[in-house]
Amino acid sequence: MFDFAIIGAGISGASVAFFLKQAGKKVIVIEQDKSASGGSGAAGAFLSPKIGSDSDYSHFINDSFQFSLDFYQKQFPKFLKKPGMLRLLRSPSDILKCQAHEQKLPRHFTYLKAEEVSHIKKEACRYGGYFFDQGTIIDSVGVIDAMLQDIEVVENTKVTSLIFEDGGYQIGSIKARGVILCAGHNEGFPQSDYCMLKKIYGHRLDIQTSAFLPFHIHKKYSVSASENQMISIGATHIPGYQYDATKDFTSEIDTLLQAVESYVDLGAYEIKKVHFGVRSATIDFFPVLGALIDAKATLKAYPYIAKGSKVPSTRYHYYPHLYVHSGHGARGFVLAPSTARILVDNICHHVAIPKRLDTKRLFLKYARRENALKL
């Protein structure tokens, strides 16, 4: 019997599997397609900090950025492409906001005025930008495969139900004491319905071009440094984007290319590959991790929770040994290693999960929403 079956072999599931294995747990990863084949495989996998704000969310992003960068550099250095990243500013107010919060930024950055920026069209860099010499791109497929090395992975297997009996979950021929849901929007399990995960669609273009770009850049979209006459353009669409499976991505590709050509001269180019994937996000943008609450049983036992009354979370009803690690949105490669570490510390050492990340916050939002719908 396995200690844990992990559903999903993207960066979320791979990160949890890696840390659980380090903790001495016997794990198996189950993937409905192939590892890194969904949103993680389509991701641009750019690592850079969040600038221009001083909020709990920006602090969380930047702390995770530093943790994950250190993690990748220590464990998987050959999968990093690290020539630095230039974050271009869009307006005079951007300059003021960024300057006001410079002390909150991760280490190793330089503000560059417009005249100090090269390789970018003048109009695009009129307000300058922040250059982070730790700005990085991850080889998404390579690093996920490396994380899962020596871990059993079962591919092309769709898990349709989760039933706990006789001390574990029986998933086909696989028996595990616990399960961790890491497949985001693909799960469809009623146990995680209250998390209200939403879809974020994303594209990445791999382009062959004679244009030379010595570092990664980000404005509205991200563009990689050139290597062997290849660059990648990454973009994530806003929640609510309507994907039409009967059409190609012509309009989306045109939008990407027009935006990027407004600040980089691509010259003659050829699109070599178009990647498409779907990521999951929460309603408050923070990831969700921890033990899954049996929402219906808890609200049946304590219906006044829905009206705002407080009940200690220790009295909630939980599914046995069932956890979630999801909702990383467009920043999966920045956030997943740090949140996986938090989750594994919680599972193995009972270290509390921060309130802004735990499942309880989304349960309370769900309960209030359900109550409002009944009024």
C-alpha cells in the first residue's frame, strides 16, 4: 500500500511528490494524460517577482519566488535558463509605485531608465524598467520529469471517484492510505467542489527568429531570451476566456504577436509550436492547500456557520486522509514548490498552514455564498 496517491502530474503534483518522498513517504502519481502535458507543459514557466505593490499577496509571491528559485538552483540547476529579466513599466504611476516599494522587492535588481535599456523598441521602454538578474525560465517538462524521477507514475489513467474503505482509497489496482488532489480544474470530485476552482486558459508560442534578445522581458506578456535562434512567448488569458474547441488559435496568436512586436523587433520569424493549457485559480488568487472539509456534513452539523457564526475548525467534518494542493493560477512554477513544502510539513509534522492558504477560508466563503443563494 502507498502512503499517498497524488492525482495530477503537473508542477503541483510533482512538487508534492518530491517533498513527500524526501520525507520518507511511499507515493504514486496518477495522471489522466502524460506528466507535464496540461497547463504546466504549456506554461512559459517564467520566474520573476511581483513589483509595484505592497500587499499580502505581493509579499507571498515574492517570498515564494525566492524560495522556489533557491530550490530549483539547488536541486535542478540544469533546467534553469537565467540571463535575467527586465520588467518594463507602463506609465509614470508605475515608476512611482515601484520606487515606493523597492525595499520590499527580492534582492538583486536594478532600475533602468529608458536610455539605459537596449534591445527594446524605444516607445515600449519609455518609462524604463526593473532588471532582475535572477529572472529565470524553467524547462517545465524537464524539471517535472526530474522531480518525479524514482517515483512511480501511472499515466493515461482518469480517476473518477474517491471512496475510502478498509483504511485506504482503492483506485483501480492502487491502494493508498491518503490522496492529494493536484489536478486543479480536471478533478471534478465533489469533495473539492467548495474550493470553487476556476479555469485560466494560457498559450505559449515557440518561435524561430533571427532577432537577438539577451535577457527575458515582461510587459503585458513575457518573452524569453533567444537561444539557438528560438524564443518563447508566454501569456495567460484572464479568467472567463471562452475557449472554442471547434476553432484554432489564430486570433489569440495574432494578439500575442502584435503585442510583443510593439516592444521587440522579431524580424522574420516562423512559429514552430503553439502550446495550450488550462490552469486552475481560486476566487481570492491565493492557492489552496490542506485537508479537505466535508462541506455538506459540516454545514448540516453546524448550519449557523453559513450565517457567520464561528465554529472551531477542529470540529469540522473532514474526509479521511484527503488533501488538496491546487489553485496556483498563472504562477505555478513560482508558487508550487513553496506551497508543497508547507503542505508536506503540515501532513508529516503537523505544522499549521497559513490561514490565507488553507482550505477553511474557501469553505467559509462557500458557506456564506450558499446561504446568500437561499435568501
